[in-house]
Amino acid sequence: MSPSTAASRPSELLVRSSLGDYQVTFTDDAGAALIGGVTPRDVMIADRLVLRGHADRLAGLLEQVRVVEIDATEGQKSYQELTAIFDELIRGGFRRGDRLIALGGGITQDCTAFIASVLYRGVDWLFLPTTLLAQADSCIGSKTSINFGEFKNQLGGFYPPRQIFIDPTFLETLPRKEVLSGLGEMAHYFPIDGAEAFERYATGLTLALGDGSSIPALTRESLEIKKGYVEIDEFDRNERQVFNYGHSFGHALESVSHYALPHGIAVSYGIDLANRVSVELGFLEQEVRDTMRRSLKQIWAEAPLPTVDVEKFKTALRRDKKNRGDELGLILTRGWGQMFKHFCPLDQVLSDLIDDFFRDANQS
């Protein structure tokens, strides 16, 4: 499949879920797609900056629903910050049969999904993702989570939206670094699907970094790959865990860099480190790592690795919720489509590999 054939494909994607099937609709005008399907009792929880940037094109929709604006920061994802929204909804007469509509990226998604999952023991919600990372990754899969103090995504569950509207025109106002983040996050899906899929990603990535023409097709294929795993392992207990490929290292990098790197860019570095560990442990051929690295370096060229405290990075790794006892729970790889979970201690061998990775990155 060519990265430029998205327009010829069906405009909808159905995700099967034990919690209720939900539909992804691909459209160039999400606001118009929703008009007529909402009521004045529905409430939109909107990223304040997104709302300002797209108020004109969403005017018809905004006239039909109530709006609660939020600052889409990590600090918003806490019980303390969400209390005000619960209060506004309940005092404003929101009822169990009413619906929430999320407008924004992953933080807005997490906040809205968490509220929807616990308010009145569950209310329906819809999602208009406005970042590439949310459109190509987090919008499906049902996960919802908020932070607990300094610990990221520790509270939550599984609660999918009833419908998702993927509108690439939202990306037109997205900062370049957020586009890179979405492309970096997508990088872990395609090698999991196989060598041919990664070739499509590599070709599409070059176009995406240029005129952006391949982004809709890459987004669609990312969701199709994820959908296959979500439908056989919805609650992330077995097969779906391969999607943590690059994420243990990526999450630790986010933490110690104080989120100087957006999530998807951190994950792209994490993929390369997972590949390096896989090579050193004898699981992976160096040639495969080099092939992936050529694409990943296109993302890093615009987002260099910040200087971090490597010992704090290792401490963050030890706190990863996927660990087992004193062993790290890493997703490593034996090659295209052969990702697997590997438990290992953060011993001297692995510690030295991490030191070398950061040393080489800072010298390149």
C-alpha cells in the first residue's frame, strides 16, 4: 500500500470492544460531521489553545453545546484539578444520558475519558483529537489515566469513546515539534507489523517531513495495526504489550528531561535504545537496527537529545509500572514483527549500555 492512497479507502473504521464497539470517522470537517448529532445538553471539554485556534471553523458546533475550557498541561491530569470540572458538570445539571465531547490532544483525552468513566458510573463521550499523536495512536485502545502526584498515568482504567472524528485539518496549526512527536510515536507500530510495513513508514516519513502529504495514510495504517492487537487483547495483558516497544526508555527520558521532549520523540529514542540492547544481548542483527535508525534520525535531526542525568534516568527506569520486582520489563526485538517481553535486572552490562547510548548521542 502506498502512503498516498488514504483517500481511496473507507471513511470509517470500526473497533470491536467488550465495552461497546466504537467508530473512527475520517473527515475533513469534524465540526460539520458532528452538527445534528449533538444536543444543547452535551458538554465539550476543550483545550483552551485549540479552541482559540479553531473557533471560527467550529462555530456551528460550538453554538450547539456547552463548553468547559481547560489548560492542557500535565498538572491538569489530577484529582485536584479535575474536581472543578466535576463540580461544574454536576451543578450545571449534566445527567447520565448527556455526553461529553473532548476537543484536544492526549491530555484532554485522558481528562475527559477519566471523568466520563466515573461520573454517574459512566457516561458516553466523543473525541475530536487535534494532535497527530492522538489521531494516530491514543484515540483508540480504551485506555484512560491521570497522574498521582509526581507519578504519571498511575490511576485509570479502560473506557473508550462512542465515536472518534479524525480531521487532518486540525494539524495545520500544530507546532512542528508536535508533528514530529506523532511521527515518532507511529514509528513503533510499523516494525511490529513487519519489514514491508516499516518500508512504507520510511517512505511516508520523508514525505510527512516535507509536504505532509503522507500523514493521513500513515495515520490510518497506524490505527489499523493497533486495532488488530486491541481487539484480541483489549485490556493489555498479553499480545498488546508489544506496543510498549520503546516506551519504557521513552517514559524515563520524558521524566528526567522534565518533558523537554514530547512523548513521541522520546519514544523514538527509546526504540533505538531498545534495539541497541537487543543487539548487545544477541537477539537482533545490527543491520535491522541500522535500517530503523536511518528513519528515526530524521526525527532527531530536529529534536536533539537533551543533556540529562543518566543515573536519574536509570532510577526512572526502575520505577516503570511494567517491571516485575527488581527486574525491568522491557520490550525487545528479534527482528521485524518479532517483539517480545524480556525481564532483566539493571545490571552492570545494561547500565554500561545505557551510559554508552547517552555518550554516543551527545557526541553525534
